[in-house]
Amino acid sequence: MANWTDLTEDNGFNRLAQTHRYIAAACALLPLPVHIQPIRNGARIGDVIDDIARVAKIIDENPLPEAVQASVFTSCTYWLAAVEVFANYLASPAEYRANAFAMLILDSELSLKMATEWLASEANDEIDNG
């Protein structure tokens, strides 16, 4: 999506779903894994939002370095904000809302990168030592 001013309902939902999958994959790698239901046809958006909000609330219960906890928390928070901005965009399209949505989705993905790399490294260490 090179031009965010061309944001549509379909490509917005696709980006939310893609980032949601990234967050769910990271949560599956946590020392105390957190299950996030996948976004599928017929999934209730409220349930999906509640899952991500729950992760943000309980991430500090996982035995992780503080920076990894912050990475997951930040990613979830940006994703939740992106959902809100996208809903507002659909109700009243405006270029600044499309740009805000783009920024929040990208920030959610970038925030998660450090946690994903650390979690994958830890999983590989367990396989090598285990």
C-alpha cells in the first residue's frame, strides 16, 4: 500500500489481520504462551480486540526481560490504537486518519520485532540445549 490515502476497508482489515498474526505468533513463543484466537471469517472483532488488550495487560506476568515485555506491550497498544483510528476512518474518511492508521500499524510491527527476535533466539537455544 504505497499511498495510504487510498486506504480501503479491505486493505485496512488485511493489514490489521497481518499484524494480528505477528502478535499471535510472538505470544505463542512466550515462556508462558498466550493464545490469541485467529481472525477468521465470522470472528467477532470485539473478541479479537479483547485478546490483544489482555496480552497488553498480562505481558508483565511472563518471565521476560523488561525490554521484551515493553516490546510486546507497545506492539499491542499500537495495534489497538490502529483499530480505533481505522474505525474512525471508515466512519469519516480523512487523509490524516489514513496516515495515522499507517503509522500505527507500522509502529506495531516494528515494536514487535525486537521481542520476536529475542523469543526466536531463546527457542533456538532451548532446541540446541535440550
